Amino acid sequence: QVQLVESGGGLVQAGGSLRLSCLASGSIFGINAMGWYRQAPGKARELVATISSSGTTTYADSVRGRFTISRDNAKRTLFLQMNSLKPEDTAMYYCASKRGLNYDYWGQGTQVTVSS
């Protein structure tokens, strides 16, 4: 079992920044990638960014150049630095971990609200 706990969400004005954190605990050995997802009301869940065990990162087109995913292995923490936030970034943000092909553990989410 892997436990993931997100923090750092909040209310911010458009153009502002937030930094999300995700603390991992439990059986984290063997995790080969972690990612951030988001879901806005009435919309499908969207994969925002991923980072592999080797440090390779990917981003959704909608956030590339504005968001940065990173991790601190010693602190077992995943980060998402979000800059130049837009109202359309408003969503619940979740971190997730993957051992095999699919993300199989999820946090409870942290709300990000961007006002115009």
C-alpha cells in the first residue's frame, strides 16, 4: 500500500503561483513514475504532468511552460510548481503513483481555485 497526501492548494488570482506537494509513505519501493492529475467539475480527469524514476518529465499541452513537476526522493515528496495560473486551471489536483502500466494509488486531492 502507498499513501499519498497532497497539500498546497488554495485560492489565487490569475497570473499568480502555487506550489503543490505530495508526501508519499508506505510501500513506495518499486514506484516507477508519479504524476499529477486534475479534474474540474463536469469535466474529465486530465493528466497534467508526470515524472519517471529516471527524472524524465512530461506535460499536458495546456500547462507546458507554466507548470514544473519535480521530486525530492530523500523527503519522498512530489511537487508541482504552477506559475502564470489561469482561471481554467481551477480544479481538484491529485497526485498518483505507478508501479506497472497504470497509476494505482491516489491521494485525496487538493483544491486549486484561480480567480479572474
